[in-house]
Amino acid sequence: MSKNKSHFQLNDKDYNFISNASYKIDNYKKSSDIVISQGRKMYVVDYKETKKGLNALTLVSREDYRISNKGKDLTKIKNAVIAYRGSEPIGAGQYKDTIKKHGKKESDDLLSTILTKLPPFSRSKGSQEVTTKLTTGTTAYTNEIVQDWMVSDTKYLIKNIPFEHGAENQMVQADRYAKEIHKKMPNAKMYVTGHSLGGSNASYVLVKNDFIQGGVTFENPNIYPNLSDGLQAKALKGDYRSRLTEYINLNDGLSLLNRHTTEIGRVKVMYDAALPEGVDYSEDSSKAVQFIKDLLNRAMSVNPSLDANLFLEALAGSHGLDRYTFSPDGSVQTIDDMLRKNPSLTTAMLHQLGQSNVDPHSVVAILIKSHVLMNTGRKFSTYADHHMQQIIRKIEKLDDKVDQSVERVRSRYKQIVGFGSYDQLTASDVDAVIRHLKTEGLENEFYSVKKYDTAIDSAMNMKRWMDSISDDMSDFGKQYHDADKALAKNMGIS
């Protein structure tokens, strides 16, 4: 989040809106306006689209747009945000928008009819062809998908190939574009944002350039394995944590990618209220889907952080920025926040953790498990208190029940004395006998007072012992959580 105290001040929600706007094809023209929180607007003053799939918008505030004469004099701009678009959304809506922008030929009908089966991945020849020509909406759209999903996501981020090994990959182009904008805006403080692959591009731009003041990214793969030795050394020292915040999602296969390695920025785990059941491809026999499944399953042997199912879900569209919720101050609501407020969510989150390919010893797993311990301690305390109080009350009622039983016996015999075999006895005789039985030898003859007292004492001791266990369990969970939080802070994770 920007710490600049001028007119330019953005929160997580603003960065979310800006990142989302980078997916809208209609925004790729100068002077396009984008609405962020509280009805404020930002304006596009520059943009970039390349054949390698890079898409980026440079946006400024209303004030900077005004003083720069609607973006015509970029040297007057004081603050700017570069938003890098993520992987091309796979869906009919995005395809139609691309057709609208680039046009369409009759021979392009095939893609529109089989779009839902992810056609670009089943045609290697077509994939090679569209990287060299962008003549129609269909070829443009296909190229975007191939460059984003097959090249940038699969080749570089899954296989952990250093970005600098490719002179023209998206990440290198993203860095080059940021440098170009910096030259055009020498007086501007610059920030970056992006979602998915766009977040990885933004992260790379930040670590490569000290002129980037800060950045917020959403559900992007961790780029640490793709950095040079020098940049990795800086990441290990935590040089980027004060400038970069990365939000990841346990439901998302892309944001979990490479999270088993050193983190670049300060990582926070967002809370996904949807807790999606996922996309079931087990019965889908299409060649495209089977090709992708085979590809991802093979890649899992190369990269242990890859969750093929969650990655496939993301590819199918379960990867949007609309799943985020925000606090009144515009900050993203995290798992830690939500579990504190809603202990009942712990079980669901633990199940969600088990469904994803997250290392059980990872910081994310420890965070959730610490809440499990704390919540288990609280539940155990409630359970123990309820049941022990029931036991104690039952013991305490023993005396009353005995008295009630004695009174029933007394009443019964008083009804039969003075008649027949008991004609010489009176009600006073009945009282005397019961009184004698009850106090014989200073000990209650109907039940043992000592055993009664012992039972009460034992139950109370057991309750205190169980209270101690629940307190220890809750305290252990809290210490576990606090220790994890301290460790996470040192590692740049929260």
C-alpha cells in the first residue's frame, strides 16, 4: 500500500480494482478512465501490448492527469501505477472482446465453436503460427493464451527457468516497459500491481528497479526461483519486503506455485469466502483437457509446489479478483483476520488446506493449525465445563433424591400403621425408626456422606484439571500462532 501522503494514496482495494481493469480490452487506449474506491478515477496515460502477451496500463490520478494536460506532458506527473495484466482469461466474453478489437475471418469459426475445450493447447502447429502473426481477433486471442499460459506460466514459472535466460519473454519486456515509463516520467514516484502472471511481472519489475516505490500483487506465483543469484541474495536478506505485498489464495493453483521457496515480498493469505468445490474434469475426455492434465501431471514431478487440479481450475476461470473482501479501511481480509472473528471457519479452512498441495510444514499450514489449536482449546473448555457441571449437579442432587425417597417411604408406612398387623404402631413410631436409621452411629445409613463428599471433591478436581488442559491447549495454540507470526514477519510472510 502506498505510504505517500500527497493526493495519491491507494489501498489494497484500489490496487485490486486497478489490476482488474488491466484485463479489460477497452481500457487499452489513452485517456480511458478507471473507477477505484470511493468513486475516484484514474486515467490511462500509456499502455503496452506485445506479441509475447505482455499487456500493461500506466495510470495516474485525476490531479496528475490534469496537471499533465491529460497525459500530454508526462514530465509533470508526480505518481503513476503500472498495472500488468495476468494470463489471458479463457472464456467467450474475452474472446468476443478480442474479435471486436481485431476483427474476424470466416476461417476463424473453429475456435469459437470449441473454445470451451481450451483449443489453443491441442494444436502445437497453430500455437507456433499465432506467435508470428496477429491478423485477426482469433489469432490474437489464441496467441495471448499460448504466450500467457503455455510460455510464461508453464515454461518459466513452473519449470523455474531464470527470466534473464529469455531476451524477449514477458517478464523481461515488463521490466523494459517500466524503464521506458520511468524515462518518460522522471519526476514520478512509480508503483506496480498485477494479478496472476501480471503479479509475477510486477514483482519482477520491483526487484529489478529501485525507482519502483512499492507494489501490491494478487495470486501470482512466487518468482524467487526465476531470479538471478544477485537478486535471490537480496530477497534472502528481505530487501523487498517493505516495498512489496503479495496476496495469495489457498484455493488458487497459480498463487501457491513456488511458495515452498523463499518469499520475495510480504506475503498475506487472503480469505476466499467461496471455498469452491472445484472444477471436475474427471469425466472430460476432450483432447485439449487431457493434454493439459497430462502436461500438469508431468510438471508436478518437476515442481513440487504445483497443484495440477487447482492450476486447471484457475485456467478454467476460478481465478478472479472478485473473490476478495475488504475491511472498511480498504485492506484485504486475510485468513488470520477471519479465523479470529469466526472460529467455526477453522474446520472448513483445515479441509481446504488438506485439499490443496501445500506443504504441511509451510507457514500457511502452521497459521491455520495454530488457529485449530486455539479453537480446539476453547471448544474443549466449553465441552468440559458443560459436562463436568452436569456431573457435579447430579452428585449434589443425590442428597435431595435420598430425602425424597425417605419421605415417600415415611408417607407409605404412616398410611398403614394403626391397622391390621400394625394396629399397635403410630405415625410417631415410623418417624422414630427412620430417624434411628438415618443417624445410626453419626453416619447417614441411607448413603455414605464420606463417599458423597469424595465424589464432589473428585468432580471439582477433575473440572479444574480439564480447565487447566483447555487453558494450556489454548495457550499453546496462541504461542504457536505468535511464534509463527514472528517467524513469518522475519521471513516477510503474514
